[in-house]
Amino acid sequence: KVFLASSRSYKDYVSLNSLIDSLPKELILRVPMPKFVWVAELSNRDLIKNNLINGLLIVDATETKHHGLIAGFIGNYYFSENLNEIVQINVPLQPFKNYSN
């Protein structure tokens, strides 16, 4: 699922989502985000039946010159502010509830 969200709304969802482990939650909440972001939620057939996802991609929706991104997949978290350097952090990422607003 791909959708446009305000960063405030998305971070509020992350902070209240009890299924997101503390480390991935902290990493997402600490990243400076623009006012609007594109979010792609990744899942599989079995998880989506239970409204769960196991990966995400967040991209800046407001600036064409600055292409910051956040990506989290099972066991890995990637972050870049300018796509010149992508940092990989190994963190546990268990399936968690998808965004609905």
C-alpha cells in the first residue's frame, strides 16, 4: 500500500503502535521529516489478512531536490538524508499494524 501522509500523523501512528519494537520506533520518531511523506507499506498475503506489515519505505513528498528516505525491512533499517550515503542498521523488525487514518 502506498499513501501520502503528514509526518505528524504518521509519527503519531508510530508512537501509538504497540506492535513496533522500541528500537525501530525510536529510529523512525527521531528522523526529521518534512510536512508530508510518501509511505509504502510492505507485507505478504498472510500478514495483510491481519492488517499487519513487515516493512516500510518513507520518502520526502515535498522537496524534489532533497531525496531523503527511510526504509525498514525485516531485520534491517536504512536511512539517508541525501542519497549520497545510505546507513544500514540491523534492528529487529517484527510485523506490526498497518497505518489507517
